[in-house]
Amino acid sequence: MLWLVSAKRAFLSLPLLAFASMSWGSTYTFEVDAFLHSINSGFGSGLSTGIQLSTGASINITNDVNDTWDLGPFDTNADGNLSSNALYLTLGNLTEVGGVLVGQIGSGDYFVVGSNYFGSALNDGELILYVWDDYTVDNSGSITTQITIGAVPLPSSLLLLLSGGAAIFFTSKRRRKKRSPAFVNSNAQLTNCV
């Protein structure tokens, strides 16, 4: 009987194992260089972060708005050239002002990061960052970018969590049944005993 109690305790601890195997998020810091990481009309390499994302993972990308890079005729922060003589670049799905910080996950669509971005990965793949500029010869400087990837439960963790929850449910249901076979009233006789 002692082995049965130990087996129950081990089985009921499975939800704790599920929480222990979750990835609780990581923060990375990168220097995005205006010359090396330019989009360059779709031929630029961008900054390969090495961060592999799964669909649905939360992403938070921030950088200091006072941090600037020089894109030839103008200096700008990661929000791009917002002056009246701003030039726009269209590539793939995105038309945006020159100098803005842009991201891409795998071969998915480009998205504007700017000085602050918070969102979810729309597809699986590596996160790549670009300076949105197609004339890189006169570019210089870099911007420091912090990337925080949020918690994503691993599929095996969900299975452990669900099985632990089911074990707790059935154990508590079984205990309730054991307590109610006889109807006992302290002032009356024992009745309906089987």
C-alpha cells in the first residue's frame, strides 16, 4: 500500500515538472550597424541575431531614442528620417521612411521595429534586423538594440501539465466516493448500509 501512496505523490508532482521546463524569456543585446546591416534593395544581409522564434512567441525590441546613425544626408534614430524631405523605400510588403529599424522572421514579411516594438512572431524562423536604406555607401554609426523573447511553454510541458491536472481531478473524485457509502445521522440509526 505504501508504494501506491508514493506513486500518487509522484504522479501529482507532474504539473510542477511542467512549469520547471518552461522557457521564461531571455534578453539579448546587439549593435545594428548602418552600413553592414542595411536592407540595400533586398540584397543586404541584415543582422542575423541567431534567435530562432516559434509562431506566437512574444518579442519586445527596444533601443534608446537618443542613439542615432548617419545615413548620408541625415542622422536619425531607429524611427527613421521624419523630416519633410524624407525618402521612402518600398520592398516586399513594406513601404517605410528611410532609416527606420525593420525586422523580419525567417522569410516572412518585413515589420517596422522603430525605437520600440512589442508583438508576437507570425511565423517560425530566425529574427533578422535591417536598417531600411538602399544606398549604404555613405552610412555610418550603429544603434544598440535590446531584444527580449517572452515565455513559450514547450509542447511536452503542456502534456505533463494536463496529465497532472487529470490525476488531481480523478484522485479527488475517487476520495469523495469512498466517504459516502453509508448515510449516518448521529441521532438516528444506521440505515441503507450495503
